Amino acid sequence: RINITKEVAEVFNVLTTHSRETNFNNLLVAPTGLIKGVIYRINREIEHAKAGRPAGIVAKMNGLTDHEIMQSLYKASQAGVEIDLIIRGVCCLRAGLLGVSENIRVYSVIDRFLEHSRLYYFANGGQEEVWLGSADWMNRNLRSRVEVVFPIDDDSHKKRVFEELVTSTLTSKNKIREMQPDGTYSHKNMINAKDKSKSVQQILIERAEKKSII
């Protein structure tokens, strides 16, 4: 999209000329616009849930420690918004607490490679949004750095990205652990000796190898 390309160029202008930050309309850019954009979209899911419209949040990243976002997610859970978080590393949010976060599930995948993909999904009353970028939901990423998150507009691309980064992870039996209400993690599914299921990373490796051969 031309509008996104123009705004990406403006990000580099901000970095190289120390110009005053622009108001971005198509990108979420830290250290000012990203946190506002995320909180706005979490609150929007709350309004959708209260109105009986499709509401849900899925986020995949390496860390979640930002207090403001965690409080917003707790409020969303209490409003009935279903939330799935795939957090590889540190997560200060507590999932599954009655009356607080019973609609939040937190998963961690530890496998061969360190993943750096970040994805934010918002059901948005049926008008689904999928965002990709560089930022974890941590104070340093949201308030102390320049980070850029961009939307995926094409429906086929949304489907592919969501399937590869989210669906494959949540349906895999291998290498995934789920946070319990006491903050500990347990394997989502116990793997026995006869289980031949593959981890999500192995699935993606095989897909990439198949495409390279083609």
C-alpha cells in the first residue's frame, strides 16, 4: 500500500533527521502511537463483547510486562473477551484467575529456534485485524524505543499468517506449555512414546523446505 510505504519513509525521516514525530494513520509507531493504538484496540474489543459482537484477542510475542496493557487485558477478560497469548519468555500477567482473568490463556513454546515473530489479532466485531511488527508488550519496547507495527489487509494473507503463527502453535501437542492459575506452566498435552506429533517449528521447517524444492 502506498500510504504505508509513505509512512515507513517518514519513520526513517524521524530517525535520521531528529524531526518531530508524525501522526501515523496506517502504522502503530512507538514510543507514542503504539501503546495508544494497542490500548484503544483492547478497549474496542470490550465494547464489541458488551454489544454481543465477535470479540477476541490473540497476541504472539517474546515478552509481556507492561502494566497498562496487562490491566487492559484483565478488564477485557472480565468483559467476556476471549484472549490467547503466546508468550515465549517472561509474562507478568497471570492467566486463569477467577473473576480476574479466567478468559485469558497463556502459552509458551520453547523449541530449537528463538522466534522473533510478533502478531496482534483483534476480532473487531467481525472486521478482523491482524498486525505484525517488532514490538513486545514491554515498557522498553512501547515507551523507550522506535518500534513499528503494520496491518495485514489482504484476507488471504491474514489467513495464512494467522494459520502459520497462531493456529499451528495452539493445535500442536509438542513443545507447548500452558500457564496455570498459580503461575506455573504445564504441558498442554502429555506426549507419550507412541505420539508422533510434531512441534510447530518442525511443521514450519518442513513447509519451507517443500516450498524451496518447488
